[in-house]
Amino acid sequence: MNRLPATSVYSEAPNVGNTMIHGRSKHIVDVERELAHWKAAFNLGTLPAMSFRYEVAPVVRLACDIYVRDPHGTRSAWIDDLQDRLAKRSSLRGHPGAAEIADRCWTLLGCA
């Protein structure tokens, strides 16, 4: 099967002043933009998940929320928070790829 090369939604945003780096604001997280990026990655088969809607999207939303609540936190604190939240959601409890997906999301968010 032929697949088109991946394009990032981040490459389309212009840098404006000193509040934008790599097309991303330092002050907010656009969750819809994050979801679009990770849906493209999922469609290319680069994420450890079988379902975007039920596995990837909820983890990306949680990762964004954790990041917004504590943008200067440590990865280990974010992972602990993620594990606590996943334990409360039966549909995501034990999801083996959740930590990897969240960590990749935080890496991308941290580039700003």
C-alpha cells in the first residue's frame, strides 16, 4: 500500500513575535490541533494502538490536560498523574501504549 508522507500540522503556523516557536504558542495547548497531529501519526501506523477514538484520543487529551496543569513538571510526575487517571477509567486501564503516546505528546508540546 502506498502512503503519502506525513505532514505535521505544526509546519503550517507562522512564527509571530516571541510568543511563537516552531508554530506553537508557549501559553496554550490547542487540543484539536494535537488530535489532528496524532490522528495523522496513527493513520501512518506509528502509534502503539488499535483504535484512535478509544485509545489514542483519550490519552492525548489526558496528556494535554496534565501538561497544561503543570507545564514545568517532570516527566515522572506527569507519568504518575497519567497512571492515576488511567486507573480511574476502565476503558483505558492497562493500556500498554498509553505512557508512550503521552510521552511523545509531551515531547512535542515541550518543543515550544
